[in-house]
Amino acid sequence: MADHPYAGLAAALATQHGKQRAIAPPLTRRLGLIVRPVAIDTDQFGTFTGSIARSGTPREAALAKARAGMAASGLPLGLASEGSFGPHPWLPFGAGGVETLAFIDAGRGLELTLSAVSRRTNFAHHDVASGEDIAPFLARIGFPAHALVVRGPDGAVLASGVQDMAALAPLAWPGNRLETDMRAHLNPTRLAAIRSLAGRLAARLASPCPACGCPGWGQVDVMRGLPCSTCDQPTQSILAIIDGCTVCGHQQTRPRPDGVTAASPASCDWCNP
Ligand SMILES: [Zn+2]
Ligand SMILES: [Zn+2]
């Protein structure tokens, strides 16, 4: 780690929601990178409660946040994460959660984003009905470790970051809606997903490009055309992984890591049209 190009350097982490305890440890341990939280108004990029609409893709949103943190701090390295949860225009219905982590090295012209789709999200809502017990809903979403947002019948946010029964009880009236608060510092499930993504980013930045030596060598695409086990025609299944460098454009293909060399005839357009 001592000879990694980022050892001892600081990267701005644009955050309002205390994500550094999830993001910093793997980057510091593996690369020696120092993660410096920079308080920016990340809500300008959209909020979970919908008071400010989001625009662009999660990748664009994460990169824009990282740039804002770099601008605010004057640091040439930037980090930011972005979460999106279904149902949402970015996600197929019921897809769960997607976390995206962006890293920018302005000096090298390196921009990396990694994403992870997770079905393990507690994203949910519940409309309170008269005379009903909300305890099963609260247990399912992991309250009070996971916080809630409460909305009135007109959709207005009555409270957010609700993390104890004393605060929730006066708000849990029929007609109100309870929603999971998806801000990272109030949502241990999200923090765990972000931590695992930060581990992947650290591994990626620890891999130098074999052509130019820049950090960030890793999978950029896949090659389809895995041959059918019956007729040997190419299918839409993945044949190989394409690794690449987003700085110099160098690419190499490698076999699938699972060792699969043929596709089932069920996925073949010839055998199973
Ligand atoms: Zn390269
Ligand atoms: Zn076939």
C-alpha cells in the first residue's frame, strides 16, 4: 500500500449523511487514501422524500456530487455515492436498491463508477389503518435501527429521521403513511451495501492498467456469444469479460470467472426459438 499512487493523498467525499464510516475503511486500509468528508448540499441533487426531483442517471448524479465536493474542497480526488430504490423511474418495478459509488482523479482524467443492485433493501411503506397494529411492519423494516419518514394524507412530510416509539406514536394515525428513511446514516442496510461497494472500489483502484499504469483496471464490458452446448451456435449468454482502462482505453478479454464454456440449449435461438 505504501507504494500506491494514492497513499497519503486526500480525496473529498461529498456527503451530508455521514457515509465516511462506510466508505473510508477499505480505501484507507488498501490504498492509504485519506477520505475527507466535505459537507455539500447533496439535496440539491435530489432528495429521497421527493421535495426536490432528481435528474439524470445514478452514475451522472454520483459523478456530479463528487465534482461538487472537489470544487468545495479544492482537492483533485473526489468520491460520492448515490442510492436509488424501487419503485423508481431508474429501476424496473420492484428491483430493490441500487447503490452507485463514483471516484474521480482529475489529474489523471480517471472517472470510475461502480454499482451494485441489491434486493436486500428495507425500502417499503405502510398506510396506517384504523385500529391496526403497526408492529409487524416496524419489525420487517428493522425499526428503530432503521428510521422512518411519516407523511400526512396529502403526502406532506410530517417528520423524517423518526427513530423511537415516543416520536412515532403521536404520528402513527390512520391515513398517515410510514416510509423507510433511506438516508444512509439512518439506514444500516444501505451503509452495509455502500461498505461492500467501497471494498470493490478499493480493489479496483489497487489494480494498475497493464498499458499505462493508471489505477482502476477492471471490468468495463462483457462479450456475448457463449456457444450452445447442443448446436455450438453463439447465444446471448456471456462468453468473456472485457477488462479495460478508462484513461488510456487499453482493453483485454478474459474467460468467465465461473469457468462455464457452453450455454444451455434452452437459451439458444436455434434449439429453442
Ligand atoms: Zn491505461
Ligand atoms: Zn443450440
